Amino acid sequence: MSTGFLKRWWSISPNIHGKGFDGYAISPFSYGAIMLTFVGLGLFDKTDITVKGLRCIEKADAVFLECYTSRLMGTSIEELEEFYKKPVRPLYREDVEQHPDEILTLSKDREVVFLCAGDPMVSTTHADLRIRAAELGIPTAIIHAASISSAVCGLSGLQNYRFGKSCSVPFPQKNWFPTTSFDVISTNLAQRLHTLVFLDIQNDRYMTVPEAVALLVEMGKEKGVTIPLYVGIARAGSDDPVVRAGSAERMQSEEFGPPLHILIVPAELHDMEREYLERFAGL
């Protein structure tokens, strides 16, 4: 994000009540508060936001949407803008991690909302941005929403207190095939803990459950270890989520449909967990 970009962007955005000082457009919903609020959007579409979060957006002078740690697959930025009745500026990894200064500068004079899919502080990137704001004396707040970390428990029936450290499976690159995720899974299994496995997102490429399982199988062959059971979930929060449990062979032959997908590697199951998976995931 180049220097001065935010000022140029807001100078051409809809300006119902004219411009405030420094040339920034003032939202008709602004009540003069100065702070940075992190608002979770939930799991799937524009209607997953809480009433509190929606009211915060209505009051905001500037609304940003973080678009790289996760995404709402049931909506678009254009639909969000129509729903909120104001512009929404997308932010990508470089904007948030390397060039957050302009967001923070704007937060010194205006009420700024930072939107993200799921619950705001699940990502360490968001926690870092909040710390930076605090160091500058900028008040911050969090408005929580549904998170995939809790939704998987309801969809799979796996008990939340039995989850260990989570991990991610990235798309391999030339001469780069990381196996850290398999090490995390192995450690959790040794402690009888489930593992939540996040799947890679790269621009418009979304890793699927079958792809992730195939990568874990390949890692297991290198280490001489076999994972006996997987649970795959697609489109959590939508009207048609898919939940399937089974072996690697079954997971790789299942059709999970459109993204987003997420994977669980369960440890030894409790009786109720097994019955839940049998009834709702075809175990």
C-alpha cells in the first residue's frame, strides 16, 4: 500500500456529509469516536456478523477487510459494501504485516473498523496489529464472532478440550516440502489429542481435503507412520456443510465440493465422539 493511498481512496469514496479535516470523508454514522475496532464476520456469508458488529460498522469512518488469513466464501466485497452501505477496502498480507502505518494513522483521528473472517484474534497477525495500536496510544476493541475453531467441534462431535496444538498444511513449492504439520499431528496423537489442520489459501487457490490428506500420506511414508482416521469438513457455517470421517483412502475419494475446507486428525475416540461421527459423518 503506497504512501497517501488511504487519503486518495477516501477522497473519492461516497461522501454524504462532505469531508472532514485532512480531506477524509466522514461517514453519516460517525459519532466522533476515535479507535480501532476488530470485528469478526463469522464463518460463511454477510449475515454471520453479530448485531453489535454491524452497528460498529455503521458508525465507522473507515472499514477495512483482511482478505488473506481466511475468507467468507458465501459473499463478495461488493455484497458486503451493499449490505453495510459503505465502502470496504480489502487488505492483503503486505498491507497488514509490512505496511500497517496508514491504518494506524487513520485510527488516531477516526473510528476505524478492521474486519476479518471468523473471530478476530485467532490470527497472530491481528494480535500484532492491536499491540502496535496500543503502543501508539490508540484505543482498541474486539467484537467477537463464530470461529472455525469452535464450529468444527459442533460439526464433528469431537470434544473441544481434547484438541492439542493446531497446524497448517501449505501447498508444496519447488524444492520445498515442509513436514512440520505431520510432526505436530504425531505429538498430539501421542498425547491422545485431536489436531485441527488448516489448509492453505493462495490467491484464488484453495487446498481441498483430498489434497491435504494426500500430502499427509506422503509425509507419513517418509516417516514410516500411518494416520488411521481423518475428519474432513467443507463450508462450515453454510446451509450445506459437508462432514466426512474415514481413512485416507476414503477421504481422497470423497467429493467435498467448493471451499473452504478444513481437516481434523482425531486421536483415540471417546464412545460419544465415535457415535456422533457415525451418525453425522458416515464413519
